[in-house]
Amino acid sequence: MLATLTVDAELLQTAIDLDTQNTKDTIVEAALREYIYHRQQLKEAVMIGAAAADRGDVIDGETAIAALREKINTWRNEAS
């Protein structure tokens, strides 16, 4: 499909400079594929979270953060 897009020239040039794909078309196509992939991953994560919430399999934020901090401290201690 042929589409006409208005894209920030500096943004596009930065993308071209960062990638081995050096045409506007390949950069835009790669960006769209990445966007779609990440949106699908986000949608899946939301659906998993919603299903867990519906089952009552969730914990409050403070408890979750405390558990994560404990894991980080354990990893740091093991690395020392």
C-alpha cells in the first residue's frame, strides 16, 4: 500500500543513522513492526493482569514493591 506520511526529518535521520537499514521506507516499516509488536505485548500483559485481578490473584503495590526490593537486595548480596 502506498501512503504519504509527514515525518519529522530530524527524527527520521536519527533513525537512519542508528540502523543498518538506510532507506526511509525500511526505517518506517521497521518502526511500524516494532510498534505493533510492543503494543501486542502490552495488550497481552494487560489481559493477563486483568484475568489475575478477576481471579483475585493480585497483591497491593506496597507488598509488591517490598518483595522486589528484597529480591534486588538478595541478588546484590549474592553478587558480592
